[in-house]
Amino acid sequence: MKLFKCPCCGQLLHFENTRCENCGRRLGYVPEADVLSALEPIPERQGVWQARAEIGGQYRFCANAEHDVCNWLIPADSSAGFCLACRHNRTVPNLSQPGAEAAWRRIEAAKHRLFYGLLRLDLPRPAFGESREPLTFDFLADAPLPDGPKVMTGHDDGLITIALAEADDAERERRRAAMGEPYRTLLGHFRHEVGHLYWDVLVRDGGALAECREVFGDDRQDYGQALNRHYREGPPADWRNSFVSAYATTHPWEDFAETWAHYLHIVDSLEMARAFGMSVAPRIEGADSLAATADVEVYDVPDIRGLVDRWIPLAFALNSVNRCMGQHDLYPFVLTPVVIEKLGFIHRLVRRRRPAEGSP
């Protein structure tokens, strides 16, 4: 993620902003140009706006802007009703239910950040009618009865289900503590679950299955049995040596999805760190190994070490600052050599989608 500024007044903007707090102009994101633009209404064209950014052009808002859950734009003459991110929704919350709109807003904020990363990495986003396995989202609430079925967040042949309960901070924290997880966020759910889709698209269907098995293990082992074993026995005692999380030990599919999510975490965070000009130079003797600067365009780095060698010192520093505020570590994970090798596989897999930049 990067920083944005208002093209009219220079005010610093966040990705989710819908109005410039300095000049008052309405804002909209143009995904094709990666621009958050100030807008001017066009009186003679109802619902159409002129972009004030250098890209110019006339746009309409995604239909979901009506519910204040999306600030993305569509070219004015397009026949699409939904933006590049929202057109993948299949089921959205029942807005007649109390709190549903607020929960949907938090879910969409995370989903739009996911799509920012997918677009920047130029990853395929198969849509309805374009693929036998389109990227599709269901945002579902639990059954109203106390003993009714509960929605499980997960992935099934391109369909990603997000439990509406995960948008409740208290409930999500309760689940995190109950499952012994160091980290649990909506954005983390999106990044993990979409990893399963990209295993299908880039590994299974992309000719990388043998290479992936060498790194992550044999995915042909029974998934149901592996899942039951994990919840019955837990992870092996030495799991930290080879896996980024305890859940990654469940099955090679989960190892891939967990590693995929961490790759997106790292890339997105390093891009923002670069936007802020962040660097780490500890003022303590012997800490030279923790010196680093986020001075590279992360999408052009040819080797995973170029990302990891910057991320580890930065994460250490941010964790230390969080502890000063009495908060959990921002990044409570350890990247061992084996985990870095797995991240390297993800990095190579992603870069194969960007032939103009070459392969490492």
C-alpha cells in the first residue's frame, strides 16, 4: 500500500478516504491507474464525475458506494454496475439486520486492500463467466438460533466465505485467544483464503505442481484426515523450524495459503514503509544486523532476500514500538531459513506473472 494525496490541495489521504478533509472534495479510487482522485460533479451528466487527477476522465461510483462500503470508480461509459473489486461479490449481508452494514463496511475495507495488492502484483482475478473457478465472495451471518449452524470462513473452488462474525472485534479476539493464534484479522483471512485459489490457478493449473511439492510437501495426502489430526494432536513440537504458523503444519495446502498470506503482508507493508521513507538504524552497539531501509520498489525486487532482509529489521522495530504501547507484536512470527525458502517460491511464482520485468 502506498500514500495518496489530494490532487487539488495536496492533503495526505488514506486509501479508504471518500472526502478530502482539507478542501472538501469527494474522492474516488481509479484501480486501473492506481490513483485516488478528487472529483467534480458534471451537472449535465447525473451521477458522473470528472477526475481532477492528471489521468483525467469521467467516472461513476461503484453501486456499493450507496452503502458507503466502496469508494472505487468505474469509467462513466462502462456498462458495469460494480467496480473491479465488488463485481466478485456473490452474497452480501442482509442490511435489514442490526449492525450488518457496519460489519459489511469493515469486511469491504479489508477486501479492497486485498484487491489493491492483487492488482499491483498483476495476478489473475477470474470473474463470473470467465473461468470454471471464478473468484467469488459470500459474506454470511450465523443462523439466528443459538444452536443453529455457524458460518465457517473458508475456500471452496474459488468461492471464499467470510463469516460476518469476524467483523466484530470482540468476537474475533475471542476466537483468536481460543485457538491460540498470535494474529487474526479480516485482511489476514482474505489473504489466506485467496491463497487457496492461487494454488489452484498458479500451481495446479500453472505447471508448478512438482516444484511446489518439493517445497511444501505432497498435497495428495488426505486433507480431512490431516485437519482432524491437527485439531486432535496440535502441531509438532518443532514446527517453528519449518512453518510460519502452527496452522501451516496441517496440510501442504494450508502451508501454502499461510505462506501466501505472509508474502502479501510483507509486500504491502514494505511498500507503505517506503512511502514513509522508513529506515531502521539501532543506536546500540552490535546491532548492525538490524539496520535496514525500505528504499526499494517492492514489486521490482528480483529475489526474496531483497524483501526479507528489509522486512525483518523493520518488523523487529515495529514490534518494539507496539510493546511500548502495551499492544501485541505487529508481526508475531519468525522467518526461519525454511520459511524464507517457501516465501521465495511464492515470490518466483508471482513474478512469473510479470514477464516484462524478467524472472530471477
